[in-house]
Amino acid sequence: MAATFTYSILQTDFVLSEDGLTNVINNLHWRCDAAESSGGKDYAAGAYGTQGLAAPDPSSFTAYDSVSEANCIAWLKAAMGADAVTALEAGLQANIDLQITPTTGEGVPW
């Protein structure tokens, strides 16, 4: 089975005025949570970070009050690039796989 990945935007940073535009989002604080059920148990892994955004094209600028979390997630993934998104999700999946099927242990033998 494969994990389900859920992205969320925790905060946006924005410039109050840039090239005649107001409240221009230039940085996203994000989180990605992975979850999977296996053998009647639930497993989870997560990552968080920040991602800078390029200056927007004025012809397709979305006003701050009209920006949705879905917009920000799409911008995040585009700014990260497909390879980085794939690597992030693969790393979280690997974390969950190790939880499901550990390769090491700890403790004392007595």
C-alpha cells in the first residue's frame, strides 16, 4: 500500500507593495504529512519547510484576498519542482516503510 500525502500551508509571507501590486506572496511555510494504514495500525511521517516564490506575472496575479490554500499548494509544488516533490514524498514513504518493517531494534537482552 502507499501513503497518502497531505500538504498544508501554515503561513504566507508577503511584500506589501511590488510593481504596482499589493500583498504579493513571496514565501510559503508548508507542511507535508504522509499517512498509511497497514496490518491494522496507522503510520505517519511529516516534513516542513519554507519555499520562496518568484515575482508573479502581473497579468495573472491573484489578489491576496482571493488566494486559497489550493493556490498556494500549487505554487509550492511548481516552485519546488517535480523532482523535489517526488523526492520529498519518496523520503516520507521510506520513513513509513521502515516503521512498518523495521530493519533495526534497540533494547537490552535481559
